[in-house]
Amino acid sequence: MVSSTDPRERVTLAAAKLIHKQGFARTTLAEIAVAAKVALGSLYYYFHTKDEIAAAIVAKRVGDLDQMLLKKNTLPDARSRLEALVQVWADDRNIDARYGCPIGSLCYELAKGRGPLSGHAAMPMRTLLNWSEAQFCALGHSQDAATLALHLVSALQGISLVANSLGDAAAITRESSYLQDWIRQL
Amino acid sequence: MVSSTDPRERVTLAAAKLIHKQGFARTTLAEIAVAAKVALGSLYYYFHTKDEIAAAIVAKRVGDLDQMLLKKNTLPDARSRLEALVQVWADDRNIDARYGCPIGSLCYELAKGRGPLSGHAAMPMRTLLNWSEAQFCALGHSQDAATLALHLVSALQGISLVANSLGDAAAITRESSYLQDWIRQL
DNA sequence: GTCTATATGTGGATAGAC
DNA sequence: GTCTATCCACATATAGAC
């Protein structure tokens, strides 16, 4: 299950998986400790509080996102880069329909009524928005690139939420196709 | 704050408000009891479990949604009806940016990794989707009405999530404008 | 029906040995 | 650094008087 040798990373990975499936509030430190093969008390050597684990997960997600988007940048044109982003959702349709978007569902839970953690929730969204905006700019839509990026990211986050509520992965397939067409026609 | 005379309704309303702001898992029965001006023990006269309160909130939300959509049906044409739906999000931008969509954020939390409550999460979404699909049909898009409805509802749910994560109500204004234009051009 | 009091379980967090 | 054992607060749920 958890294969990293660095225990701190093992905890972050295990927590990310569990929290994706169960939500942050419903996931206990005891569960995380078991999944990470670390004693419960040891968690507090790596993180001072449960909230800090959430912050670490968000930071890791932003890093993964950056890496993923950087890879897409090797694609020849902005249009295919945007299509590739949508394709990520299409590929992950089954897990997203079951547990929601790993990024969006966590951000939604953290942003709600929390002080310090609310700030963290913005980072992954900004990452997605900024990259998308750059692509729309490259496509020649520099005037309304921010608006188009907002629409794209909203659609991706929204379809994850709707498909999860319905328990219907096919909804993600359908919305992905719609978005692909939209990008091609732009 | 809570003005209903029927105590059961008072509990449902108080719980709905608190859970919208704090999330389901983080809201305690003690808080609900205080807000509803009911003794903690009395909650169990009206509801057997905390989960039942969540179910009652969802049922109430579906009822409110039905009523709201029924009102929109008095508008002369399908296009203005769809615009009116989007306008609801634009009007509620401040509260949605702060706490998320009252429907979507609850559904997202309930659908995740829960047995019986997962089923309830689908109902509000289906209500929104079915009504929207009917409007797109009336607009002459009977062929792809379901796809258009899915795109609209996803966009509305998505912008609530993104705006909440960013803490930015203006994002809802911008996406609403985009969707209004989209509806007019259809 | 509505209340007070309480049982029961469990979660985050700490203490301290090794 | 990693562990075991434990504290303490609090949340859900129950008991039972009124």
C-alpha cells in the first residue's frame, strides 16, 4: 500500500488517500497511522496538528499539479494542451465519480468556515486557473482568457461534484466530450 | 434567528444553516439544539440519528428547489427561465463564495464514502438537471438537452466551489455573465 | 413532548520510555 | 526518531423525570 521509505512522506500519502475517500473530518489520525505504518504518537513528530497534515496534502497536490501541467506544456499547441487537461478528468472518471475530485473536494471542505486552512484551499485552484489562462492567451483569447479559464476549471470541478452526487461516471465522460468540442471550436 | 413554531421544522432550519456554514461533520447536535432553541435530548424525539437530520435537510432543499423552479416556470420562455436560474447564483454570490452552494457542498460531503446518505445526495442534482433539461428541450435542443443541462448544472456547482476556495465572490459574477451569454447564443 | 443528567465511545493530543 | 500508554475534551446517543 504505502511504499515510501521516508516516513513523513508515507504519512502524507496515506492521509491523502484516506482523506480523498472519506473526507478530512471523518478520517482519524489512528487510521492514517495504520495506513502509513507509523505509530499514532509518531505522527506528532512529523506534524504538530491534524490541520498541518491537511496543509501538507494541499502542498503536495499543488506540486503534483505543477508537474502534471509542466508535462502538458511539451505538447505542440495550446489547444491540445487544454484538451489534455480535460482528458485527465475523463481518465479519472471512475475514481472521481466515487470520491470526487481529489483537489476540489478537499478544497471545498477546507475552505468552509475555517480560519488558517481556508487560505490553503485557494492555491490548487489558482494553479489550475493560471495555467489554463496562459493557454487561452496563447490561443489568441488574451482579452477574455481569465473568463475562459474560470469557466473551464469551474466545469471540471462541477462535473466531479455532480457525478459524485449522482454516482455516475458516465456524466464525466459526457461533460468531457462537451468541453473538448468547446475547446476545438474556440 | 429561528422563528418557526413547529419545533421539528425549527431544528431542520437551524441545522441547515449551521451545516451550510460549518459542514455536516463539524456541526454538533449541541450547536443545533441551541440554535433551534430545543434541548439537546429533545432532538432525539424528532430525529433518531444525526444522519436523519441530514436527510431532512436534503428533503427540504429539494422541496425549496422544486418551489423555486416552479416559480420560474411562469416566465414566458425557456431562455429567460434558464437565465433566471443563473441569476439565482449571481444573487447569492456572497454567501456562496463564503460557504459554498448550500446544495452542492452538502451533497459533496454526503456522497463521499457513506452508505445510505449517498443516495440522498443525488436527489437535488436530479431536480436541477431535469428542470434544466426540460428548458433546453423547449428551446429546441431536444437532441442534446441532457448534455446541455449537465454542462449548466456542472458550471453552477463548479463556480460555487471555485469561488469558495478562492474566497472571491466576483468570480461568480463573471461566470454568471459567461453563462448568460452562452444561453442567449444557444 | 420537553427537559436534565448521564452513559459510552472515540478523537486529537501529550508524556515519557526506549 | 519511534514507540506504548494515557489524558482529556467532547460528540452522539440514552435514560428517565416532569
